[in-house]
Amino acid sequence: MTITAAVSGASGYAGGEVLRLLANHPDVEIGAITAHSSAGSRLGELQPHLLPLADRVIVETTTDNLAGHDVVFLALPHGASAEVAAALPDSTLVIDAGADHRLEDPEAWFRFYRSEHAGTWPYGLPELPLGESGGAGRKQREKLLGARRIAVPGCYPTSALLALTPGFAAGLLEPDDVVIVSASGTSGAGKSVKAHLLGSEVMGSMSPYGVGGGHRHTPEIEQGLSNAAGEPVTVSFTPTLAPMSRGILTTATARVKADVGVASLRAAWESAYGDEQFVHVLPSGQWPATQMVIGSNNAVIQLAFDEHAGRVIVSSAIDNLTKGTAGGAIQSMNIALGLNEGAGLNQLGVAP
């Protein structure tokens, strides 16, 4: 069976990564490639690395151009996906790589995005443990089977939720005083020209942004951890910009409940991810680095117990454009359509 897929927002980093992965998917035929301001251009002018698709002409993102495909990927700016998705038939699998359908709380959406909430779709992070409230041992992938609308997580939430959810799902961590710091490559900010992302500004320098709870991914991280814990979890999240093009390194810490030791902590993470294809708890003593995962759909994780502070420290690394966006989207598509979950996805990183 051949699946036809359309990709909107094809001129951006996320759309380009979706196309890169789909081009190697054994079950997919790439249909319409759409964008807005770049409509009429050759794809090769904007995504020169996609040589097999270079002569394809980008068309306008309209319902007519997207209709008739089995799958539509929306790699559009926040706030733009909902209207496009609403015009597509229920039978089409629509996968939103933007934020429009991730949050469950309309008030949280309005507070961070200042627009009307478009509704909530199944969350496209298959490996996420659901916690006791969702049934012990169950994963988010169950909610993706047969789905026709899927919200791909943000890249920061992907790294943060994979890092900490096993501890909350197992009831080992306290729900307050959770601190997460993530360093991301500049591609996470999108492809639009911005002065602070110029090479001369970024090279040899790191800087924080969205400090003080202001980053839009904060409520998404809290939502995922709260669902796993079965109670509200409060998160202090600080993103930082690193002088690299892609990758995220997250360091997340939380207070450990009384009488919980390192053996119980490690057992929870290994139990959560031991059978997973793309999420790996590293051997003791080996710590994640972004270079381990560049170009792959992998997430690598390590944890330690700081007995003095009574905290677990979890470090995770992902490629923000692959596992953090396009890879997660295609993995979710595979599950929804009953395909091999790993089809089109690479477990091999690129080094150096």
C-alpha cells in the first residue's frame, strides 16, 4: 500500500526535515509541496539538500492543493494550522507540527499565545508513559492507533518529557520544585532572518531567553508531567541558545520522594524505555551529547541521584528537527496508519 502525503510549510526547517525523511519512506509517495510566500519557487532553491525533490515546484497552501492526500503534514507558524486543518476531511490524517492543538487548557493557550484555543488532538510522543491514571505500563502510542488528527510535541517538551516522565509516572518524584534547563541549536527558532541569530552573534556565545516562565513550551511541559503524575506539577523552565545549528541538550531535576534510592530511580527509567526503538537509557557513566543523535530519531538519556540535594538529575539529548519535530511526526503517522513504527526513520547519527 502506498500512502500519499502532502507537506505544507515546505520552505522552513521543519517542513524540509519532514520531506527529507519522507523521501526515504518505503510506503510514502510525496504529493503536494506547499508554502505561502515561496509558492512558485523550485524546492531546490530553498532546500538545496533535497536533491531528488529539487525540481518540484512549491504551490500555495490551500485546501484544494492539500485535499486528496492520505496524510497532510502542517509545518506552519503557530496559529495558522487550525484553519487549514478544519477545512480538510475527517478521513485525512492531519499531523500538526505547530502548537495549535497541543494544549488541553484553553486558558493556558490564551495566556501564552493570545488567540482562541483550537482544541486538543492526540499528542504525538509515542514513548511517553501514561502513569497510573492512564494505566500502569501503558504508553501514549495507544492513543495514536487509528487517529486522524495528531499534535506533534514541541522540541523542548519532547526532550523534557522524555527526561522526567518515567519518574512521575512511577510516583517517585515530588510535583513541586521541578527545574529544567535546555540548550538548543539555532534551527529551533525557525528559518526567518533574525539579527540575534546571525552567525556573528551566535558563534562562540551562549545566551538564555524566555527567562522567568515566559517560554511558550512551559505549559506543555507542565501538562505532560502533570498527566503522568496524576496531580499538578510546577515547572521552572529556562531555554538557552547554543552555537550549533541543531540539537537539544536538556538537564532536568526534581526532588525525590522519601525512601527512594538510586536503584529505584534507574529501574523506573529502564522499565519505561527498555523496549523502545528510539529512546535509550545510556549505560552508567556515559552522558548524552547532541552529537550522538544528530540526523537520527533517537533520544539518549542518563540520570544520577544527588543524595546531598535529594534530587534526581536527568540529561537528555535529541535532534530538535528530527525526534523533536519531523521524526516524531512520521513516527506518529506510522503508528496511526498501522505501518512499521520505524519506517523512514534513522537510528544512526552523523559524526563528527
